[in-house]
Amino acid sequence: MELFTKFPTMERSALAELRKGIDFAFRDFSKAYGDSLEAFFDPLLFFLVRLEKLLITSPWPIIIIIICGLAWIGSRNWKLVLGAAIAFFFIGYFGMWEDCMATVAIITVCVIICMFVGIPTGVLMARSDRVERAILPILDMMQTIPSFVYLIPILMLLGIGKVPGLIAICIYAVPPIIRLTNLGIREVDKETLEASTAYGATTFQKLRTVQIPLALPTVFAGVNQTIMMALAMVVIASMIGVKGLGVPILRAVLNQYLALGLFNGLAIVALAIIFDRIAQEYGRRIQKHRGYKK
């Protein structure tokens, strides 16, 4: 009976020792390799800072014209172009322009990184069931674990700043593009692949000329979801030194400023709606082209 009475205490002691071991091991790792990791991410920080400065210092009419041009190229919808122009005009009118541009900069860099990482990973998953089984649990963990949990090791390694926030946003936002790239390539018609094989296409040629073009609508749906999830992380990223619309929202929460939080929250909503509509319209256009080709 004494053994059973002491067992919970022994278990708690072993668990405490395990936690201490993990903490000390990671601290030693961060002390040994933290500077090297910071140096590795210096080019990324340089690009992000330059892009942010470019967007902030450029005259706002030029930025609005560029955004409207991209909206027209993506959607071919003048209503969406007009809505984007009005939204950005009011963002500037209410004094949120610099924060908005900082948010656009970090979201742009985040989406580029997620595309470079997510699309090849999705292709690998589509090519191999074993790779898919290995990566799916990692994606599940990335999407379900609270974002504050993986902020801890990032902060221990890199400290407070733009790069830790960018990495945290990418971890949270990259799973959709990986999943949907995998799904899109797996859904490509088998008869089409057999026909390309019959014409002597290699594996890489089939991927480049058949699978990826036919999977583009699904891939763009993944890009769309990545943008939405990145915007959802803006406020949390502001807690670790990332400038943008999340900073005034965090200040509004701490000081109970309703108007400040509401206006900046609506600015994030406006960005989300604009990017979402552009990506959706572009995906529909690709889908129509795909149907026509069939």
C-alpha cells in the first residue's frame, strides 16, 4: 500500500525532472546556435525591412494604383477594384496607412515563403503515400497546437523582433497550401496522366505540363487560405515585436480603447476580404479555363 501511496509523488518528481531536462537542453541549444540562426535569417529580415520601408515611404496614390492593378489582373472585376480603392483610401484617411503597409509587407513575405515551402512539400506528398503519412501528423499538430506554445522556442532562439513573428505566422499559415496542393495533384484525372505517359512524357514533364496546371485552382484555394490564416495571426505576432495593424489592436485591448480596436480590426477585415476576393476570382478564371480545355 505504501508503494501505491508514493507512486503519484514519484510520478510528479519524474515529470518535473523531465521538464527541467528539456528546458536546460533547449537553453543550451539556443545559447550555442542562437547567433548562427539569427545570422541565417538576416537576408530574410533585410528583405522584409526593405519591403516595409518601400511600402511606407511610397506615395499612397501609387500604392493604391498598384493594388487596384493587381486586383484587376486577378479578378477582371471593376467592382472589386473600386472596393479595394475605397477601402485603402479610408484606411489612409483614418490614420492607419503605415500600420496597414507594415501588415501588407509581412503578409506578402509570409505568403511567398509559404508558397516556396508548401507547394514542393504538397507535390512530394502527392507523389508518395509514405511521405503523406509522415507529414500529415505534423500538419495536424501545426494547425491544432496553440500558437503561444510554438512562440516559446522561437523566442528563446531568436528573441523579440520581426523574424520570430514571421516564422510564427508561417508555421500557422503554411498547412493549408500543403494540404490543398497535395489534394489538387492527387485529383488530376488518371486518364489524362495515362495519355501523357503514352506520349512518352517523363515524370517531371507530367508534373510540369499536366498535374500542376490542372491542380492550379486547388493550389490557389490553398494560397487563399494561407493569406487568411496569416492575417489571423497579425495580432498575436504583434506581441513579439511585429509592427502592423495588430499593435494598435493590442494597445486597444490593454487600455480598453473601443474605437481604436474597432477601426484597426475593420482594416484587417478589409484586407482579408480584398485578398480573398482576388484569389477566389482568379481561381474561378483558372477553373473556367480548365473546363474549356477539357
